[in-house]
Amino acid sequence: MQCEICGKEGKLLKVRIEGVLLSVCEDCAKFGEVVREKKKRKEEKVLEMNPELPKILRRLRGKKKQEEFAREVNIPVSLLRKWELGDLVMDIKNAKKLEKRFGIKALVEKEIPCVKVKGKMKEKLTLGDVVELKE
């Protein structure tokens, strides 16, 4: 890359000179203010329960009773019942156990985007970022 002022090849710095952002060499950087580039926050990936898991579990169980299937998988019947109804989110340990045993997709990756609020990048919103108070 070339310096945008003198044309010299080499390592370049981002410098603000008279309000303009330029890529310049170290020698020309003295004419302005060096700008540190902020790293863009990556979208965070988290694991969450597959929304289709209740249907998948019922299909895996087939015509077996819940008690029989729960005993086979070595989990409490009440837990299986709640998972099949979608009333309870499966923990990672049990999800991985079912994935390994049956070759199903119990967990899916979900991206949590960074949100720009009032000119700042935030990973998570707070109530104060969303609510506008009336006076």
C-alpha cells in the first residue's frame, strides 16, 4: 500500500489530517492525529434448544410410552413430558447426550447481533436503551 501523501510504500497508519481520514506512512503521520481503529464487535453465537425438538422427541419415542422411553434414555419421566410439551428448555448436558445417542440436532447456534444505540455499539440492550420517559 502507498502513503496517500508522499506515495511511500510500507506500513500505513490511519491519520485524521484537517478533518480527512487518510492512510499515511509513519513520516507523514506527524501532520495529523493518529486514529485508532476500533475492532468491530463480532456477532456472538450461542446455543439454544432446537424449536423443533418437542416434535423430534415425540417422533423418536414413536409408540412407546413416555415412561418406557425415559427409562431407556435414563432421564426422569417428568422431564421428558415437559420437553415434549415445550414447557422446559433442555439443558446442554442432556441435549448433547440425545444428539450423540440418536444423531438428532437438539441444539442450534443462534447469532446475537450487536446493536447500535445512541451512537454506541452494544451487545445487549438494557431497559434504559429502549424506554423513553415522559416528564
